[in-house]
Amino acid sequence: MFGDSRFKAGLAICGIAVVGVLFAYHVSQQPMDFRVYHYGARGVFDGTRPVYGPTSGIGWPMHYRYPPLFLLLFAPFATLPLGLAAAVWLLAKIGILVCLLHAIQKRVPKHTFSSSTRYAHLISAVFIAPYIVEEFRYGNAQFFVLALTLAGLLFLRERPAAAAASLGFAISLKVWPLFFIPYLAVRREWKTVAQTLAFAIFLSLLPSLYFGLSGNFDLLKQWYAQESQTQLGKSEIWFPNQSLRGVLMRYLTIIDYSQVPDSNYAAVNIAAMDPARVRLLWMIAAGAIYAGFLLLAYKRRKSNGWLDHGLAFCLLALLEPFTQKYALVILLWPAIVIAGSMNNRAVRMLMYCATVLVLIQPLVPGATAQRLLHVLGLDFGAALLLTIALAAASLNVDRKIC
């Protein structure tokens, strides 16, 4: 029995290694977002290009979007040839993914998956796999930020200082993990919240050792100006954004795709409202939904948090200003924890529908059809269905407790 389990584990490791090497070779030949980091970082350290703005990358919209700390962390990759660096980047992601899954498996409460089946886990895997592949293929840094955030939530109770350091690191690299700070506050994780913010501030100031204090503040100011204009501007960014804002903009305003890098997207608007009004509508809706979530989290603050963490990731994908398809890799945790609730018929049906939406786009033939499905917001629909499924699972747990 023991020897058989070791053989299966060895076989799985070999399989992952082979797939990883083949995937690494593929991305080394066609680096995408990773090319922007590599190109931009080399320009910064060589003094030949600015850090932020349209001229920091390969050309609009491929500009560098991370704070100064990321530059220092990326420096070792910038010294390698582009293809080799992209391959190492991908292999690091695969290794971290395996470690994350192992850590989740070790810490998941036994009763969470007591009624789940292998079939339920298979549905969850099929749902999240396309987004993982997409993120890995693009070579974005999103997965590393997700891994830090997940690690923070995993170690929240057993190692609060390590959890705070991990979450603070994530926030210092990308803004979106701040979404979890009010959530942890209403769950009364006060010490972790305070330590997380302290770590985030410290790490944001750390690049001053290289750039100088005034230089680092100047870079942070440039980064903030660039991101606030991009994220909160009244006009929609050119790619089919899969968040609530993107869906509202495409259906309620006119987007002129002839003026953007890819003009092959179809207009699907059913109204022609002022973009500023639609942006205001999104802000009000997002604020109200988030407030409702915080109220729910407060009422469930004594729970183990697994379903609540998952709901937070789902709402983040739906409510943030821009969500590209590969960014939906942040649904990894929700996809895992929902498996334990698929004995509920309503939750199971919602997951079936969500998984179908995820699979339609990559399987449909023709770039034109795929672009249309992207514009229609199928990935938004899949994330929305997963969100409803998690909310239903949480309410079902509450009813059982009562």
C-alpha cells in the first residue's frame, strides 16, 4: 500500500515535470506580458527608458504597471536572455502552484470536504484550469501576487506574523490585495491587519536603498498617477474587461474599437449612455455589494473563513476596475472550496453552468467567434455564477448551524 502510493506520487511528479518543461519551452519561444517586464526593467537599469507611462514598455498598451519594488525583485530575470528568463519564470509558477495545492490540502478542515466526491473536484479543476493555463501562458506577475495572498490567508491563524508579511508583500507589489484588509478587519483580525499594513509600507520604502528616498517617492508618485488614470478614468480600456465595470461599459456605452490596437471586436451596446455616468453607476454598485459582503463577513466572523475567503476572491474579480481573462486565476481558492458544497443541488447546477461558460470560448472555432464571446462577457458570467454558488453554500451552512 505504502509502496503503491509512493509510486503514484513519483509518477505524478514526473508528469508535472514533463508538462512543465514543455510549457516552459513554449513560453520561451513566445513571451507575452513577460516581455514587457524584461524590456522595461532593462531600460530602467540601463537608464535608457522611463519606468512609467506609454514609453516604458513595448508601446501602448504594453506598459510597465508595477511599483518600484517589483523592479528590484525582477532584476535577476532582467540579466538573463528573454527566452530563458520567461522559461524560469514559468517553472517557478508551476513549483509554487504545487506547493500551494499541497498546503491547502494539509490545512483544509476535514468537514469542509466531507461530502465532496472526486467528481466534484474534477468539475472544480476543469473550471479553473483554463485560467491557470492562460495566466501561465501570458507570463504575467498576477499569479505570484495571488500566491502571496493565498499564503497569508492559509497562515492567518497558525502563523499570524508570517501571514501579515505575506499579505504585506502582496500589497506592496499590487494594489488589489488591499481588498482583504477591511474584510480581515470585520473578522476582527486586528493584529494581522496592523502588521500587514506596516509590512506593506516598509516594503514600499525598501527600494529607497537603491533609488534614494526622493527617487523612490518620485517613482511611487509616477506609478500612482499612471494607475489612477488607467483604473479610474471615465473611458473604458480597449481589451474586453471581464469585471462589472467592463460589462456595463460595453453594454451601456459606445466603444470605438477602430481606435485601439485590436479593432476586430464587435460592438454589443444596447444603449449609448455617458461613460462618466456608467462609471458612477459601477462605483455605487461595487460599493454597495462590497458593503453587503463585509456585513456578511462580520456575521460569519467566527467561521473557519474558507467559504468567506473564496467569496472575497470572487467579488474582487467582479468589482475591481479591470479584470483580464488571465487575471481570473484568482478564482483558484473559490474553485477549490466550492467542491465541498456540490452535494447541494443548487450549488452543483451553478457550477455546471459556470464550467460550461469557461469551456465554450477556448473550444469554439474561429478567432471572430472567440472575440465575440469575450466581448459578451462569458468569463464575467462564469465568475458571477461561482460567486452565487459560494453565497448559496455559505447560506446553506448558516441554516445548518441554526
